[in-house]
Amino acid sequence: DLNGYVDADNHSVVIGGMFPIHSRTIPVDESILEPVSAKCEGFNFRGFRWMKAMIHTIREINEREDILPNVTLGYQIFDTCSTISKSVEAALVFLTGQEENKPNFRNSMGAMLVGIVGAGGSSLSIAASRILGLYYLPQVGYASTCSFLSDKYQFPSFLRVIASDKIQSEAMVKLIQHFGWVWIGVIAADDDYGKYEVKTFKEKIEDANLCLAFSEVIPKVYSYEKMQKAVDAVKTSTARVIVLYASDIDLSPFVLEMVYHNITDRTWIASEAWVTSALIAKPEYFPYFGGSIGFAIPRTDIPGLREFLYDVHPSKNPRDVLTIEFWQTAFNCTWPNSSVPYNSDHRVNMTGKEDRLDAVSDKFCTGEEKLEDLKNTYLDVSQLRITNNVKQAVYSIAYALHDLSSCEEGRGPFDPGNARAYLPDFDAWQLMYYLHSLKFTAHDGRTVNIGQNGDLTGYYDILNWQLDDSGNIAFVKVGEYVFTDSMFELVIRRNATIFWNTESSELPHSVCTDVCLPGTRKGFRQGEPVCCFDCITCADGHVSQKPGQRECQRCGEDYWSNTTRNECVLKEVEFLAYNEPLGFTLVILSVFGALAVLAVMVVYVIYRHTPLVNANDWELSLLIQASLIVILLSSMLFIGKPHTWTCMARHITLALGFSLCLSSILGKTISLFLAYRISKSKTQLTSIHPLSRKIIVLISVLVEAGVCTAYLVLEPPRVYKNMESQNVKIILECKEGSMEFLCSIFGIDAFLSLLCFLTTFVARQLPDNYYEGKCITFGLLVFFIIWVSFVPAYLSTKGKFKVAVEIFAILASSYGLLGCIFAPKCFIILLRPKRNTDEIVGGRISVTDK
Ligand code: TCR
């Protein structure tokens, strides 16, 4: 193959390629001081396949009549050994055309170099592009995804057939959000790819209000300390979901660490660089990496590639060292008479020791080994993703050349005089013009458009690692991430079954702190990420209804928080109700009192002609009794749910009742008082006329009624929802409209009672038959005591008991008056009728109107 495709008649040009055919360079012996190109080790079958794909594509283009019919493409391929220094070396060789120390794969024969495919990883592409960019030599990347490379100022001649990492990072954050994870770890390779991906990922994570639990690197060159740091982070962190950005070659030592430390219960989010890698997706790693979910660029089939890959044999070309090494590594044997070392490995491994495996295998290769028996990444054409990119990269250069060769005289883009670039007489930099505007349809129908600046359209497959029936790892497509220049959409298939590597096989849970339950709010911890917080119970009267709330809301006016603080409940409304024991008892007492007064009234009416009843104005007695009934029944207005009318009626009836009662008593006491004065002075004072007594009553009641009316009209009492005195309850009470009016209506009553007291106190010694004066004095004393003691009792109670205290005072004072004034009389009337005669009155003065 080495000499093919360059013939003298045809125009021939060469396309350069850079592939990671080895994984690393062998550390140079420090004792050698002369500069030597480092040797490589760790044969990479995947890189070898990519390289083969490039050769296959070039063959295909050469066979096609429609592209570059008169031009033969050649190739010159370098092995970058996944190392920057090798990549730079290759770039320099491309530019200078010098033979390097040890020839790689080449097929130039002096033909012109028009462009370069590669290098693989971003770090290598960046390094190479710095040099190639100086000369504007076209470079088309097939796997370099670093967003940094989009900078056309720094990398003027770099183009790529793969989307930038920016899109993948965004997709990853969307995936993380889709599954509800918030606490994410990230581990990346120690190169440009890893660093830039982590940087953009961090930004996106923060924008999405998610948190990074840790961010660690996998060292490029094995270092126990650095590796241990990453392992410890994975081990100790509570993050169950970890994003891994690294190409498979860089990742494999880390995978071994995970196996070594037996870390299983983690879900790995795979970047496109390792998601389908056969190096990682080995069945023996499944307990550790099964259930990984990640993004992959679309896969395709490449017709003819499989046959081409199988068409490899070391005997075809004894100078083809790569094929010999491939054969030796694949079949674990030594090719006779070759200088290619067998399977060397100078890696320092986890134990810190250096394994040297460069001993030549004692088994010789026969050349009869069957590729068909080999299970090897190289031959696996089921996951052609980057391989297809290699193909598209080669095609891009070919199509650009094609466009250049079909340019007409005078129409070309280049000065002077719009000269056209001729084949083969042109400069490689002129190709950049055509590459920038290139758009073509690939063999699988997809449009490739590499010239644009970042706005790509395409999609990622979302793959999940599952175990298939034969015990191999299957990459099951569970969704897609579609991106156009304006739309980015994550679609997880509805019916997709995703394998999760958790104990319960259920969706893993990755949070720093669990979501706060309703009834609590997030309390952020100082200096810690927003995903770590304490859950603080809402304060009284505040609630949080949904989980994960930042603040508790205050309940509405009539509402209060329940005990679990997840709902506002209507406040309990409190008032003295009829149907509670206290209310009920009070009703009974007042009704009983009223009935008792009624009974007394009946007795009085029946015995109205007896001297006792007749003595001292029985009509006034009936008025007192009637007013006592009013007072006793008015206490019922205090019970039950307060309404505006009951509030108004309460105090008015009470005040009017009392004024009627007291003024009637006053009528009596004034008579007594006058009788007393008469008995003392022996003068001809006439007793007060019965009508005048009634006028006193009428006047007092009218005055009281007047004040009450003014009260009702000007500032009436009203229902008031008292929310201050207790949080959990609304106390329904009556609020006196104006304190002044209230005081004056009861002031009148107090004044009347004082007057009564004074007049009767003076006349208490009056020796009448029935001790009327003493009884009234005593009754009024009881009355005073009750109302005086009422004040402190009233002021020190709360809620509904306030009203109860009031009712109690009302009832007690009425019972007091009833008991003191009328009970002794009824006793005489009913049980000692003998005393109720005119005769017994004898020498005593009887105050009668007759
Ligand atoms: N970009 C990585 C390297 C890389 C890779 C891969 C290597 C990507 N995809 C697949 C091996 C296989 C994506 C970089 O460094 O830019």
C-alpha cells in the first residue's frame, strides 16, 4: 500500500493524517542527552481502525469518477501516540517535508501536501494547529471537540466535522435536570479537553442552579497522589452521579482504580469520548460502570470498510511496521525476523511498580492466524462514529480540492486579477477559501457543513450501558439530544428501559440534602453550595405547602398554621355558646331566676290586698320584679355568637333594666327616707305622693333611654374579631363603640344605686313591720360588692370567660336583689300569714299610701 496512488501522469496530492495509534510514549532514558524522537507503546486498535478508515476513504475517492477525476490522492500518516510532543513533531515534518528519525506511515513521494486530517484529541490538535495555522495549512479535526478550537483568530486554519463541547455540556446539564439530580461530581482528564469541558460544564451547572460536589482530574502520567485524590473524592462524596470527561485511553487507569477500590454504587455520565469505547466497555467492568449513560455522535455504516479492515496481513509489506505490531498484539505472538518490539509496557501501574513487558513473546506468529476468530475493537464495525468522522474529514478536503479544480479562469477568488488556483499549481492555504464554504452530502445522507462558525445542526444519541444476552455490554439508545442553531432539545424515549447500577435498580438519587418537606423551608448553610441546606420548621402562623420551598408563607388573616405547618387552617372562632356546659348553665340560671321572679310577682299580685304587699307601693315592687326579669333574661344576649344587634341590645337592655330597677328602688327608699324624717322631726311633713315616685322612675328611665339612644346612634358597639389576644383563635366579641357612652349609661345606674343606698341607709333603722329599709340596704350592699369585685375579675379573664364573668355578675346581682328584697317578704306572705295583718303593726309606723 505504501507506494500506491501516486503516479507521474496524473496530478497527485497528499492528504496528511494524524492518529493515536499508540497510547503513550516510552519515557526517555535520562542518561541519553542527544535529542531523539520518543518511541511509543500501547497499541491502540481504535486509532488503527481510524487510520485504516482514512486510507479506505482515499481509495474510494480515487476510484470515484465524480470527484477529482484527474487527480490522485495520496496520504501521509503520523502516529501521534496521544502525546503533544509527537503531534508537534508531526506538524513540523508535514511543513518541512523532512524525513523524521523514524518514518511513519507515508505515501508522499514528493507530492504536494494539501491538508491534514486530525489530530485526535484536542490538546494535540491545538498544539499542531498553532504551527499549521502559521502557514494556513488546512486542518480538519475528526475528534477534537474543545470549544477553544472554535476561536478562528487563534486557529485560523482549523476546521472540524464534530460539534463543539459547548453543546455536549449543555446537553449533559439537561440530562441531569431530566433525571432530577442536583449534586454532581465531575472528573476529567488532565488535558485541554478535560479542562475546557469542566469549565463550560461548571458554568452551565451553576446557571441551572445545580451544584458541583467535586471536580477532580485524572493524571496523564500516573501519579499515586493525584489519582488517590480523585478516588477519594468519588469514595467520600455523597454525590452518586459523576460526570467523566476523558478519552478512553486517559480513562483506563482510573477505571482500574475503581475496580481496585470496588466502588460500585455510582452512576457515571459518559462524555462522547468514552461512551462506546471497547477499552472501557468490558464485561468485567460492568459491575462498576454498568448503567452509565452518555452521549455519542451518530453512528453509521460505512460500506466496504469491513472488508477493507479484514484485508490486513503483515506479510503484505515487510516495511509496514504498524501492521506487524497489530498482528503481534492481536494474536499475542512475535513476527519472525521483525524489529518491532512485542507489546511493550513501561507504565507505572497502581502498585507504583514499573512493569516491563517488552520481552519478546516466545510464541512466533505463523501468519495463519484467523482474524475471524479475533474479538477486537479494530474489527468491530458496529459502532462507527469517530471512524465516520475521519471519512467525512477526508471527504471535506477532497471536495474542497474538487471545487478548487473546477474553478474557471478569471472567476477565482484570489488576487491578482481573480486568478484561479490550478491543480497542482496552487498553495495549500488557498484551499481554506473552499473549505469555508463547503457543504456536501455524505454517503449516509447527512449534510456536512464544516465551514460555519459553531452553529451546527445534528444530534447526539443518548446511550445506556446494559448487559446483553451473551454477557457483553450493549449500548442501548434511550434518547436523543437534537440541536439546530436555534433549538436544543433533549428527548428521552418514553418506553426506554434504562438500566441503573443501583442496589434497587431504580433511578439513582444524587442530592446533597434531601428536599425539604412541606412545613419546612431551606436554610442555607454559610459557605456551602446552594444544594446543601438545613430544613427549618416554619414559624407559627407560617406554612410551606410544597416541598423544597425557600420561604414559608404567612397565613391569611383568618387562618393559622396547623401543627405540621403545611397548611393554613381557619382559626377556631371562640365565643360563649349555648351548647357548651358553661353557657348552658348560665342560661338555666337566668331562666330559673326569671321564673323565680315571676313566681314572686304572682304571689304579689295574688296578695296585693294584704298589708305587707300594700305597704310601700306594691306597683313599684312589681316594676322592680319586672325589671329583674328583664335583667336576668338580658344575660342571654351575652351568650351565643355575637351579632351586631345582640351587641347593641346587650348593654342597652342591661342598663335600662338596671335603671328601671334602681329607680324603682329609689322611689321606695325616698318614701322610707321621708317617713324616717317625719318620725324624727314629728313635723307635718307629708309623705311623697305615689305619682311622684313613678315620675322619678319615668325620668330616670327616660334619661337613661336618651343616653342609650345617643350611644346607639353615634357610636354603637359592634362585633369584633379579636385576633391579637390569641394567635390560634379568633375571639368573637363585642367592642363597645365608645367607652365614654358606656361609662355614662352605667354611670347613671351607679348614681341611682348610690342614691338608693344613701337614702335607705339613713332610713334603715325605721321600725317598720317588714324591715324594708334593712332589706334594701342589705340588697344594695350585695349589689355593690358584686359589681366592685366584678371589675378585677373581668379585667383578668380572657376570651369567652370575660363574658361569662359579666353574666355571672348580672345574675348574682339580680339574685342578690331578689333574695334580699323579696325573699323575706314572700316568706312572711306564704309561711307566716299571721304577721301579714294590720293589727300586728301595732305601735310601729307603717309606710302606706292610704
Ligand atoms: N473529543 C476529545 C477526544 C475524543 C476521543 C473521542 C478520543 C473525543 N471523542 C472518542 C477517542 C475516542 C471528543 C478531545 O480531546 O477533544
